[in-house]
Amino acid sequence: MRPQRLRSVLVAVCATAAVTLAGAPAAVAAPTPTPVPAFASVPASASARANSLVPLTDLFAERLLLADKVAAAKYGTDKPIDDPERERQILDDVSARAVALGLDPEAVSAVFRDQIEANKLVQRGLYARWDAHPEQRPTERPDLVKEVRPQLDRITTQVLAELRETSALRAGRSCAPRLTVAAARSAYGHELDLLHLEGLARALPSVCAGR
């Protein structure tokens, strides 16, 4: 499946999941957190993980949700959304770590470049939302260095581990449909809205090495 087709299918599937989630009164009214659906659970065994892309797409979704904090930290300041120096540091770091893990550094760099672009897509969307609706603007400014980046660094390490774990699966012909299903499950499990769904779609094009 071509990347553009994968993206359009994913957005459609995830949007359906989002509408379903939003239309469930019990999920909104329940006083306790809504349990993650069984189909969205992450496989526990190493062999199961090697045959599933859900742990990887879960990390992508988690990273996208942190974009809210990044945006809140930058909004209304002179810190731009685009930070080429920081982006280059991240890509150089993951490329070097990929070599140590026996992964193709260019392929890994491409995956993380997509994560960066997805994160910026969400940030721009939030900026536009906050500009149009001042009442929705964040009331707190997270500490980007002390609070947010350590969480992003943790996710980076976990993503690298999942890329190594799923190398064979990602090189196979079934990767694209598996990736679409995995992303839809992660979108549902993390209750992503339409902006974050678009971000998740943007995060995926380089995952399947054999596309």
C-alpha cells in the first residue's frame, strides 16, 4: 500500500473510531477512567510483540500527546515550533544508536523525522485552535527541558527498541495493513481527537521498510 493511500485509509479508520468513542455516553459520564478496549491491549510476550506493531504505534500516540505540552510551553513566547538545531541533534542521536542496535541508521532517521513532523503538525493545529478560541489556551506553561524532554527521551529509547523488535515484520509485505490496524487500535486506546489522528497518520510513512 502506498504511503498516501495508507495515510488516507488510516485517517478514515481512526476517524470512525474517534466518532464511535465520542458517541458513547457511558465513556463520557463514567466517574472512573474508561478501560482500554481488549483489542487495543499491548501483547505481553516477546514473540507476540515481534508480530505486532501496536506497541510501536502506542508510543507514537503517546509522543503525539506530549506535543500538547510542547505547544503549551512555547505558545506566546519567542520559541518557534520549528527548531532545526534540536531536530538535527535528535536525528544524529537516533542514527548513532541505530548502528549500535544493528538497525539501518537512515531508515531509523526517517522514522524519527516523521515523528518530528507529526509533532509539529499537532503543535501548529493547537496554535491555530488557541488563536481562534482564547478560552481554550493553556493556563500553565510546562518546563520544556525539565518536564517534557525527559518524557520524549524515554519514548525515543522505547521506539528504538520496538524498531529492532519488529524489524522482520516491518520489512514484510503485510506491514502496511498491519500498521493501519495497529494505528487504529492505538488511536482508539489513547482517545485521539481528529488533530492527533492526523498527526498519527503523519507519523507512519517510514515505518514499513519494505513498502
